[in-house]
Amino acid sequence: MTPGSIVKCRNRDWVLLPSEPDAYLLKPLTGSPDEIVKIKKQLSDLIGSDIPSERVEPSIFPFPTADEVIDFASAHILWNAARLTLRESSAPFRSLGRISIRPRVYQFVPLLMALRLDPVRLFIADDVGVGKTIEALLVARELYDRGEIKRFAVLCPPYLCEQWEKELREKFNFEPVIVRSGTIGALERRLPSGTNIYKYFHVQVISIDWIKSERNKHLFIHFCPELVIVDEVHGAAEATGGRTSQQERHELLKEIAKKDIHLILLTATPHSGKEEAFRSLLSLLKPEFGNWTFSELNENQRVELAKHFVQRTRKDIEDSWESQSCFPERIAEDISYRLSDDYQNLFKKTYDFCFEIIKSGEKLEERKRRVRNWGALALLRCVMSSPASALKALELRYKKTENTEEDDEEYFSSFIFEKSDDRAEDENPTPPIEATETNLPEPEKRKLRELARLAENLMDINKDTKLLKCLSIVQNLLNEGFNPIIWCRYVSTAEYVGEKLREKNLNIQVVTITGRMPDDERKIKIDEIDSEKPRVLIATDCLSEGINLQDKFNAIIHYDLPWNPNRLEQREGRVDRYGQNAKKVKAIRFYGEDNPVDGAVIKVLLEKAKQIYKTLGTYVPVPEESESVLQAVLNALFLSDRTTQQISLFENQLINEFHSKWDKDVEREKVNRTRFAQRALKPAEVMAELEKTDAVLGDPESVRKFLFDSAQRIGFQIIRDRRENVFKIPIDANSTRILPDAIRYALPKIRGKDYWFISFDSPTPEGAEYIGRNHPFVSVLAQYIMEDALKKSSVEHSNKIVSRCGVICTKDVKANTNLLLLRVRYLFQTPDKPPLLSEEIMITGYSLNNNEIYWIEKEEALQLLTSAQPHANIPLDEKKEIFKKTIQNFGDWKKDKIFEDKENPVNSGIYEILMNRAKELEDSHKKIRKAVFMRIKDFSIKPQFPPDLIGLLILKPLE
């Protein structure tokens, strides 16, 4: 018995997998790969001496019989069912046999790059919303299915753990566990003695902020899995200025990178404007990369780095990779409001107060002067966010704020400027405001109390024209069919907007999510939103990075303009991303016409960013020395000519210098986007490999046809919906009672619904579920049909859904022609690694002319299978006699060397076809992994004999 051979155990046929020295691994012949069993060899032999059925013994796949000559038309269903049950594909991309989505062509580029590296060290820096998660997990799934890794871990911010877990489970068919402070106890209770969580659980999603600590990291590093994926890796760049949390992340990754493992880094913002920070990330791929100046790479350096680094804009992808747009059209719109008289009064008094304290602070020592400046900016920003935020910032503090070691520019500026490499702080910026108050005389503090009273008066919605205008925008969006997210800077503003929107009682779902909620509570609130009813989400930037919201929302409103354009793109990228069902999304930049704070931010930051986006097709991170950004805004607001309402900003030298620095970054990005967009890889090359995989496993059209043909045979309806590319299946008890139990139980249980809406397109239209080859319903249906076709029972064969053989008389052939439906297993053998078993379903055939056999091309055989039609009747008894004579030509497949026997032209012809196919597969695998196989001389793919004869179709010419 060799791997790939058929064995019998427990009165059932199995495929013997590459096994362990002391155990057999058996996969059901027609069952799911999830039903693999392990049987100890010693125990099998011992028990088998008394109970023969427990012994593992050689067997053979049964030939079809004459009694199964019923229906030629069902052959195509059987062929697709057989293909759709395959998981260990022989095709170049093994991973597609186990994933439940249909990736786009451009998403295979990182996989092709990875397959040419050993070890894989890859940095994926594609734009926001392109699908970096899918790209990384394609690599992980491929390495896993090739047997090159047995364990891997995803390190990500804690708020992304559930999302990664869901993607791994639902789209890539892994069984991951989440490792962080709230789960570690439960995981440890599941462990057998003598092991640990990193050895026992093969797929882990780990909070990087939990694992980075001295207490937790050493065990992980010691038992580090063969592959580590790091998401939002910009937050783990080497830090300066004593930012402990980020530096701890970087130190962890440095230790991991020293190990001989595969490493994949992900971020949409690899270069935050700090060359040293970016080099520290590149050094994780190869130490020498950390010494290179990215803007001054020579040709050899560029070529070497391009093997490991991919960075593409959406424009790159749509221009170079996709014939059809795979992203929604983003409709950007500016809508303004005017402050009410009461709000204008609050702003004017607050502005005057801030101006005076900045002027009076010019004589203070530098640290105190900066603190006062940041406090003034923070206060003004809170006041212009909402009355609730203003009140929170201005409320009387009875305890004097004590200065701490953190009372420095870096600490205080973090409350005002949203950095890209940290999760946004959404609480009101009280520390810099409190620190500013500490140094104020009592008369100035009385002014603050007066401002608080003015803010409290504005809590009447009729005096808040900003909110009233926003509610009008929301109503218009809902009327147009959009479901918006309202992005707010502060918790107090988000809660205020959510409360007022609920009071309007618009008969819509209103959900508010802020950083005060634990991560699991946020997930629950998002999951509970009914995607079939109008909805509005009010959120702070706690959701603006990495979170997928495109399933339920398709518009955004920037209620508070971010002071970092990178954050603007992150917000919009929650809905404008791969997988968005809507063809159009809206992004509304909401600002005050008479609000100088918005005016300053728009002119200094957002207009510049918009201009860059139009030129380059992507956002370039703002130079992130927060002092420069804040000083530029400060100058625009307080140090320019105050006699004009809209401040002239470009006359200031500091702002010009700031924009000049940004322009240099833009030039750098232009060059890099050209160098690292991987244009050397051509879409045609990727499509060629994808088509080879589709030929083995079945493409989306094969799934569609299989489902429709099977529905007609079994008796369930698939009805075309009024929406394009959407269908519905009745799932009420009345419609499903006629179905076999296995199929009925595989239908989804949708409470209160009579129909299940499906689509064969990915991304999938809103409200429908994607049906791909690995969808549970397709898998169950294909497996059921295969088992039904192969079962041995006393039931009449005519009761089967499909038959294994058929005979027709047709004008489509000129000579007697036999089509063979074969399931072939191959052993992939690489030195120093266990062999891999792969399968494919093959259609081949031959014609007979004067007793001579002529093998036909596989394209012709497939064409006959799918399109040959009967043109004359043949009596059933005659069909059976024709079948009996034909099957005798196949010889005895139980005998060794039977396929190399030249005396039997059918068997020897099959032998030659399979050997040629193995060589073709070998060449294809070597082509996509040429860099790896150049170092491996003895890689081979060998077919295992005998193949399984799934079906035999006989075509007689019409005479």
C-alpha cells in the first residue's frame, strides 16, 4: 500500500494519505477531507486479527457496472460533482481547493512573489481597501497546503483580532484561536499536558499588544510558528522620543525576524515620512535593507528589494491588472454649513481667549509655551466639534493639575494630531487643556467658566446648525439608498450626534461606537446591525483603521475633519474597498464656511492631500513630525493677519516649508510606486496559472451550472431575482420537504425568511450570499451526488440522481468513441520533505477505427462530454451489452504493472497520458517557483496507479 492507493477499513473504502511511521491517515473515498481519520498501525493489526473489518487492507475503486447504464445526460453533473469535491488540487495553486472566495487576478501577485522566495520575506503595502488580508492569507493557505508550514500566527492590533479570526475561518477554512488577555485562560484549559498554546493550536490570531510584553513574548519566540503575519506593521516601526508601546512592538518583531521563518508584513502606510522608521521595517525582511536609503537605491538594490516589496495604488490595479473595475466609484462631495449666531458667539469668545493666552505665553519658557499652544488648539478644536465636546473641555476642574513627566510636546500633541501609527485617541484632549489652565490667572479661568455656560446653552439642537445640516444630509443619503457612517473626533461628539439622531425618530437603525467600548462589544454591535434595513453608524476613529464595514455601509460623512489626511483615507477606506457591494460610494467632507479652524485644516492639510491624490492616485502620508503640522495650523489660525475671516495661509514661511517637505515625499512616492508596483509580472501570466487551476477544480461558471443542473435533478427551485446576478432558493418547510435529509440540512436556517438569496459573483451584491466551490451547501451537494453515484445497494440504479455510465447514438462522432472520467492521484515528492498527495478529475477518451485505438485530445473529449446529444434511440438491453464489451478492454486494474503492459492498448494509453500530465504539472509548478526549484534538483510528480474510473461514456456514430 502506497500513498494514494485505495484501502478498505471498517467496511468502507478510503484513500491512503502520506502517513506517519506508526499510523495510517485515511481519507474517505467520497467523503470530505474533514473526515480524515488516524489509525494506529499496531492497534489495527492487533484488533484486525479478531475483527477483520478493523484491519487496513488493499482495495480497489469499483468499476461501473452494466446496471448503471442509465443516463448519458447526467455525466456532466457527475464530472462537476467530482471536481467540486477535490481539495488537494494538483494545479499550481493548491490553495484554491480550500478557500471560499474568488480572489481577483491582482491579488495573486504577492502569492507569486512569495512562491519564489525561500524563506518568504514579504512586505505588502498596497493601498487602503485593496485586500491585503486576502493577499496574505492566500500565501498562508498555499504554504499550509503544500506542507511547508504546519503552524502560523497573525499578529495584529487587539481590535482587529475578531476580524482576522472571521476571515481565516469563513474565507480560508482554518480553525483559528484568538490569543490575548481575555482568552488565554480558556485556551490553556484546553491544552493536553506537556504542551503550550503556541505548539498546540496551529493557527493563532494574537494581539500584538499582549504578546509584546516581557512576560509573554519569550515563550512565543521560543515556539515561534513557521509563518508570522504582522498587520498594521507601521505601528511597530522603530520609535523615537520614548514611545514605549511602539518600541516594544518593534523589539518583538526584531526577535521574530532573527528566526529562520516566513514573515509577511502588511500596511497601507509603510512610509510615514520618517526614513529611519521605514528602514527599521525593511530591515525585518533582510538586515541589509535597513542600511539602504530608500530614495537613493541603485539598480541592484531596487531589483533585490522588489523581490520582497509590493506597493500598488488602486489606479495601478485598475489600469494594469483588471479588465473590469473591482472597486466602487467614490463620489467625493463638499458640503458646508454656517454657524448659528449663538455658536458664532461661542467660537468668537473662545478664539479670542485662545489668541490672548497664546500671545501672553510667548514669554514663558519653551516647554510651557508649547503646552499652552497645544492646549489652545485642543480647546478650539473641541468647541468646533460639538456643544457636548465643548462642554466637556470647558467644565470646571476643582483640582489643580499637577505637571508630570509626560507633560511634554510629544504627549500633549498626541491628543490633537491623529498619528497614523497609533490607534486614534477619541476622548476629549483634557490633559493639554488642564495643563494650560494650571498656569492661567484667576480672571482667565473665569472666562473659561463663561465659555462653558455658552456651550451648555447650545445643547438645544435648534441652535446647533452644524448638527441640523448633518441630519439633513443623512436623510438625503438614506433617500438615495445610501447607508452612511458619521465620523466624529471625540466620544462626546459621537454620543451627542447619536442621541440627537435617535430623538428625530426617523425609523432607522442608529448605532454609536466609540473607544470607550471593549473590542468584543464593538463587534457585537456591528454584527447586530440588520443589513436589510436603513442604518446609520456614528463612530470615532476607533473604527477607522483596518475594520471592514463595507458589507453594511456605503457612504461616509466627516462630521469632524481629521487633522491628518492619512486618517481621512482610512475612514473612507472602511466603505470604499474591495468587497463593497455598491457600485458607488459617497464621501462627504463636511465643514463650516465661517469656521476658521476648518478653513485652516482644509488649506494647510486637506486641500494639499486632495491635490496629491489627483496627481498620484493615492494619498501620501503627511510628514509626521506633529510639531510641524500643529505649528503650521497654529500659525494659520493665530499668527496670520486676523483682519480677514478666511486666513491667507500660503504667505507664511513655516507653512511653505511644511508643504515643501511634503512635496519631496510625493516625489519619492512617484518613483517608488513605479518601481514596486510589480509590473514585471503580467496579468496574462497570472491568468494562465489561474486557468490551469480552474481546469482542475472548476471555475465559478462550473459551480453555477452544477447547482442549476443538480437542482433540476433533485427537485429544488432556483429562481432568478429582480436584481442582476442574484438568485433565490425557497427554504420554507413546504419547498424543502422533498429533498434528501443531507441536502435539506445543508440549507441555511434564516429566521423569518422564505428565500435564500445567492450569487455566483464575488464581490457579492448586497443581501446575497456568495456561492463558490467551497461553500458548505455546494460541498454537501457535490459529496451527496458522488456518494449516491458510487453506492452499492439493492435500490434500483434508476433511482440514483446521476449514473456512472451511459451510451448514446449521435451525429457528433464519426467512429465509436469512449470517454473516460478519471480521478487521478499524484505524489509530489521533494527531498527532505514528506510527500504530498494531490488529485484531479480528468476527461480523456479514444476512438476505435478498424480495431485501432486513437486517443483524442482532452479539449475534444471535454467538448463531447458537455455538448454531445443523442440523435437515435438505443434499447436498454443493447446499451448494456455495448457497455459490457467495452469495459472488457480495460483489463484487470488490480494487477501490478498492468498500465505498462503494451499488450493492452487502453491501459498503456492511460499510462502514457498520466505520465505526460505529471510532467506537465511538474513543469508548471517549477515555473511559478523557479527560484526555489533551482536549488532543488530532485522534485518530481508521479501519478499513482490505478486511477479511479468514475464514469464511462460510450458514443456510437449515427449510421
